[in-house]
Amino acid sequence: MMQEHTDMLRSGIGALAIIFLCSCIYMICHKKQPCFLISRSRHASSDSSFKADLEVGNAYFGVPIFTNAELEEATNHFDSAQELGDGGFGIVYYGKLRDGWEVAVKRLYEHNYRRVKQFMTEVEILTCMRHKNLVSLYGCTSRDSRELLLVYEYISNGTVADHLHGERAKQEPLLWHTRISIAIETAAALAYLHACDIIHRDVKTNNLLLDKNYSVKVADFGLSRLFPNDVSHVSTAPQGTPGYVDPDYHQCYQLTEKSDVYSFGVVLVELISSMLAVDISRDRHEINLANLATSKIRNREFHELIDPNLEFKSDPEINRMIMAVAELAFRCLQQDKDMRPSMETVLEELKAISSGTPEPDNSKDVSDDNSAGQSKNPPPSLECDNVGLLKNMKLLTSPVSVTQKWGSSGSSSVHSG
């Protein structure tokens, strides 16, 4: 009797185990798979990798899929004469599609699992962004293609760095009203990113492109990260460009939106001084432009900082604006990140400086930030809504680069891993 009861118990346990195993197999087989962002392409019918992606999941965000063949043709087989720049993860080439569209094609250095993840993440982030001062992503190749290629709009007028320090600066220096416009448009793009919980992490004049009308296109999201809602900072190894890196971030590996504010402060100083962010030909205490600027502004030695070509002494209105921008840059460059204004406040103040209206009260902005170390963002626009869907993803360093060649004056980036 006891033996019969034991046999029945074993049979019951065995049956439960089989049911559990079958349930697990069913869940694994029917688990929703992450899908690559795809859309209908002119070449979809001939691209087998596109069809494979189509079978994975839904098409969303509308990313056009290009074939390797058409991008090779567009760039003259990636001719070195077509190179626009090197962004760290790959080389950017000028290209012209069959329909006449001019593009910048980013060719990634490697094709491995990690690079595919970076590639996919970059596509997902950039296709959520809709702002007139952010460079646009036109499309990409399939993740299963022979090479990983990203296609961007082509910006023809170089970088802000080249107009301040390079060959273009010698030909036609930027006028002050163009510079203040560049500052406002860059701040607008960064404030938008922060409102969407995205930190750029590599703000510098080499990553600010100018179109034919001298409007800004912020580029190179190679180090960008989505900012999680439940933390006040992102801990990571130092990344960025010497001369622009938040000193607090460099020491503590803590990244916040205020890291972008610090970098933007360096950009503001470049705009008023036309000096390089890092220049080893300067005195050892002034090699770093941020150090030089904070010292000169603190001591009211503006004449030693401001570009004499900006009519600083002869035009009272330009004098007023440059002085105000210098003081705003000084606040952005504070060592203590909690003492820096938010990017939204920076934008408001730049607009007020440009228009000549009274500057907004920023005292509340700084005091609010002292506890959390983060800026108070404006309500995200509807264009930011899709970004929230990405916050639970594990984001890797992304492969985007600027799309215009710059002069040798640009600083090199420092990347970890």
C-alpha cells in the first residue's frame, strides 16, 4: 500500500515537472522579440536582410533601409577623397544618391555583436528626435548587412570650430550676431535633449555643424545616453573631449545634465574669444580655456579674453551682450555642478541678452538644483514621448559622428572601452 502511494506521488511530481517544462518552452518560443527599427524602402524587395528584419517585429519610427551597394555607389566606393571626418567609431564620407540627395555616410569600423547593439540603439534614439537644430538621420543599412552604415543629412558649411579656429576663420570670421545666434540655437537643442532625458556628453564646437544659412545642427551622439528617471546621475568611465569635460564628472565618474552645461560654457567662451579649448602654446595655467576664462572674468580682465575683431570696444550694444555672455559662461563653468544653471535657464538668458530685455531671475533655478544636482526641465514636448519607451533599454556607446570635416585645431576625443 505504501509502495503504491509512493509510486502515485512520483507520477504526480513527474507530470507537474513535464507541465512546467512545457510552459517554459512555450513562453520562450512566444516571447516578444526586440525588433530592429525598419520601414518600407525602395530597395526592400531586393534586400534579403530587410526581409529578415521585417519578420522579426513591427516596423516603427520609419527608418529607411539602404543597401550596401547603393551607398558604395553614392560614396564612390568609399573613396578617401570623399572623407568628411573621423568620429572615433568610424569614418564619415560625402555621398550622393541616385536621386540627387546629398548625404553623409558613416561607415563603422567593426561588425560585431557590440557594434550591432550600438548601431540599433543609435537608430532608435535619433529617430525619436525632432528638432531643427539636431542633425537628422536619413536611414541605415540592415543590421545583418555586410557593413553597418548610417546615413545623415549632409551639412555643407563646416563646423563652428573651423569658423572660429580653422581655415574658414581666416577667410571670413564670424560676426557677433552670428555667434550669439549659434549660442542660442545650440542651447535650444541641448535643452530639448535634456527635456527628453538625453545627455549629449560631448558638447564641443567640432560637433556643431553650420548650414549655408549659419544655422546650427548639433551632431555626434556617439557618447549620448538616455538618463534614467530613478537616478540623479550616471556612473561611467571618463568620456568626452579634453578641455570640455566636466571636472566633477572626470573625478567622480558621475554624469548629469550639468555636465553638458559645463561643456556648453566652454563653447560660449570660444564664441567670445575665438580661442581653442585646449592650447599648449599658452601659459601652463591657461592651457585649458575654462581655467583661463574663469580667471579673466573673475578679475574683470575682459580685454584679455574677448576677440578684438568683435568690435567689443567700439559698439556699446555688442559690448553689453558679450559682457553678459561672459558672465553666463562663468556660471556654467562653476566647479560645483549644483551652482550651474540648467540648460533651459541658459537658453532663456541668452534670448534675453540677444533681445536686450531684462534677464530672467535665475536664483530659484540654482537653489532648486542644490539638493538633487539636476536641473528642472520644462515639460517634454510631444516629440519626446517615444523616448520614454527606450529608458528601460541597456544603452551602449553609440556610433554617430559629425558629418563635416574639421581642421587640425580640433581636440581629439577620449573614449573608454
